[in-house]
Amino acid sequence: MSDQPLTFEDFPPGRRFALGPKTVTSEEIIEFAREFDPQPMHLDEQAGRASILGGLAASGWHTSAMLMRMMVDSYLLRSLSEGAPGIDLMEWRKPVIAGDTLSGHSTVLETRPMRSRPGIGIIRLRHELENQRGELVCVSENAIMFRMRQSVEASA
């Protein structure tokens, strides 16, 4: 693997990046919920079992945060990402229950240079996470801005 950071040119349509695996613990579900989404099904095993979720379940926002961490670990930390202008799609398809192991992939959907910011390109990605049973738990799509290689070389 190259020591050079990933730039816009390294994200052709169709390229996939592996995400995870990440095993979700009851402790982290409760910790996240206490801070950001203190609903009973995210705080208590019994309440989770009594809910339609079927067990102590991660908040959808927690699932999104875990997806973000997996993206960072897979490719963002080794890239020249300039951030994202937003999220186009976020679906929580199945509950993430304590003990689940999540893995998946990010796939490049399309790319385009930004007219308003020379040297920066927009990459649209689709992210999919599955649990250990192969059930799709989360789907997300968003654009991320990346520096272009020629802009990096020009500034060197």
C-alpha cells in the first residue's frame, strides 16, 4: 500500500472499501443512549425485549456513528477528505442488538469535479452494514469532498 494519501482520483465509480467488523456491546449501547438518545429500549435489556426491537438495541443515531467510525478507519483517515456537505439517505433497516457484529462496505457511486472549488471533487458513496446473520441493518448515501491529486502536487 502506498504512503500517499487517497485523493479524488483514487475513488473511481465501483470501487469498494470494506467496513468493520465491529462487535456492539451492551455497555456502549447504554453509554451512547444515556448521552444522546435516552429511550428505554436503548437503556435497559428488559425494556428492549418488551419493545418491537427484541432486545437491548442501539439507537439509529448510534448505528450511524458506528458507520462513520468504520468509514474513518477504512479510508477517510488515509485520504485528503475535506468533509461532507450532508447526507442524502440514512435508513435503519433492522435493529442492532447488543452482541451483533457489524461489517459491510462503502461503494463509490459517482464522481465529479467541483466547478466552484477548483482542485476539489465530490464523491458520492453508498454504505451498507450487515449483522453477523447477513441481515442489512443500515444503508446510507452521501457525498464527500476530496482534494484532487494535481492540487496537492501544485502546492508541494
